[in-house]
Amino acid sequence: MKLFKPKYKNRKTGKYSQSTKWYVDINIAGERRYIPAFTSKKLSQTFADNIEQLRRYNRAGELPDARLQNWIDSQPEAMLKKFIAWGLITGQRAQSGRLLLDHLEDWKRSMLAGCTEKQAILEYTRVKTVFNKCNFRTFSDISASKVEHKITQLKKTVRKKQNGKVKSVEIGEMTDKTRNYYLQAVQQFMRWAFQDRRIAENPLIHLKPRRAFTEKRVALSPNELGLLLDNTQKSGRALGLDGYQRAILYRFASETGFRAGEIRALKVVDFDFDGLKVTLGGKETKNYKPGTLPLKKQTAQILKDYFGNKLPKAQAFVMPSKYRMATMFRYDAQEAGIELDPDRGLWDFHCLRHTFGTMLAASGVHPKTAQALMRHSNISLTMDLYTHSLPDLEATAINSLPNFDLSIPKAGIVG
């Protein structure tokens, strides 16, 4: 391998002149290649050394180290095409010159082999959001400090129609727990890229999730749940639903523990009113497993009448957008005269799932049965997070203790 400046003949004058640019003369796979470099000899020498090192890695059948991989990623597309044509980068090594968005598409397709399409799209969207915020285009752009900084700046967004166009609108701060989900998605993508030999080194391997505080939700007491259902049923229209529609939602959620997203996915055909049960497909559940729960006979009859003449494939329940579920629940709870004490925890629609778990425990249901009904993989999650102690139940428990009649000593005799 050597550097040289070729001479060329000027067509007008017929005289020979020397090129201002240096060229690399190198033998690749038995053929001599003349590769244009730079006007600077120092830069041209570095360029030539990198090509020579790449040739050695290729002959040894090894992947380039991190420094050389970054250099490959920085090359223009025309040069990368030459490297591929000459066999210097082959197969997965040729992936390095592609844009991150192309790699993300490949990753999304690979995820579909092990999870639902909904989950794959969610993880893909999280990584794409972070990379767009960081202005990353290729693997060589990725910086751990920039990823960490941009994730801390993420805001909660919703899709809203403004001036005839649907746009993402920031609606408030994102919790540290949610930010950690974004970081986990990015790290999952980078691990996949490393294992698939698309990168020689993972620059994000040392990033750790932030310590996230999980605010515990409130579980309604039987009296509070009764007030909520009774008052809501008699109330007027709010958030696009009449009082009866909202009361049906609250009753169904508190008797099954179904999450808001799961209720939204239910179709009329998912209900077996003769068998008194409801089944949700695995594509819609959090653990990707089908969930079948029994229905109370009275509730089954109410739902059968409520669905009326709906087609089997019709959505079972009318619901507001997922971003307005908490607003609806708090509105109806306040209208029912329930004090939304923040010291008790977070008040939102998911409280009804906590209420379901707490009522199971209060009714003496065996913990393993409660775990099955809550569809938890870990019984500690059922007992520690979703089973609450209610003041009324605590008083009942104390009053149920055996009664020991002791004589009360007279004043001055104690001791």
C-alpha cells in the first residue's frame, strides 16, 4: 500500500500536471485499487491506514473494533458501496452504513416473533422518539450522555386535532417510571444490534434507570364504591357518556379487575351470558395470555340488556379516550361526595382494579385464587400492591377478636 499523486494531461495545453489530491494504491483481494483521498497527506495516510486495517479484519473474518466501526459509519454512501463491492464489508458488516430508522424497522420485525404487534409498535415508537430527539441518524451518532439527557426532558404527549391536522401535544411532565420504559426500549434495541453483529460495541451498556417512585393507587371502601355507582347512574352526561354508561364501566371494572385498555378491547362476542363469563384474547392482555373471568349473574343480565342489539364484533363499552379516563373517574367520585384525599394515594380509573383486589381479600378469598383472578404472575404483586387495608375492615377485624372479660381495678389500687 502506498500514497501517490497521479499526473494528468491537460487537454487544452497538452502539458502534464500533478493532482492536488493524494490517492491510495492498495491491493484488495488480488486487484489493485486506486482510491482518492485528501489534499492533506496526513489525512490521506490515516484514511489509507484505516482501509488497510479494515482489509486485515476482513481477511481474518473478524468484526472491526469500535474505533474502526465508527470510521466506517462516517463514510459517505458512495464509499461504503465501494467497500461492499470490493468485499471489505460483507453481510451484516454492510449494515453499518444504513440509517438507524432502517435498523429499527428490522428490529420491529424481529420482535414480532416473540411479542404482540401492539407491544412491538410501542417499543419501536419509544426508541424512535428518543433517537429523533437526539438527532441520531447512524450508530456512530449515538452518545450515552445525550440519550440520558434527552430522556430526562421527555414530556407526556397526546395526539390532538388542531387546525384540521392531528399533532402531538405536550400535556405535562412524564414520570420517571415512564422515562425508564423509554430507556429500557433503547437499551433493548442496542442489545439486539450488538447480538446481531450490527455494531461492535454498545455505547449505552452502562446507563442505569432512574430510581422511580411508584405512587400507590387508592382502593375504594364498599361504602365509597356504592356511593360512586349510585350517584353516577343518576347523573347527567359527562365526557361523551351518560351516567348509566359510566356506572356500567365502574361496576364492570370493580367486579372483574379488568384494566381500562382491556375493557376498551372487549367485543360483545367475548361475553358468554349462559356460562356467566367473559374472555379477553391474549393480544390485548398485559401478560399476552388470554384472560377468562366469571361474571356475577345479576351483572351478566345487566350487560346483556345493555348491549341490546349490538353486533357480535361491536365494541362492548363506549369509553372516552384513555387520556380522559382519570378525569372521568375523579369527576364522578367528587360528584358522589367522595373526598379525593391525595394522602391516600392516586385517584384514577385503575383504582377500581385495586378495589377489586382488596374486596377479594376482604371477602376471605384464598390468595392463590385472588392471584388467578387478578391475572398476576407473582402472588406478592397481588398481596403487596393490589391488596389494601381499609379503615372499616380494620375495625371489623379488631371487633372480631375474642372477648376477654377482665375486671377493672379501682382507682389507687393499680400496681
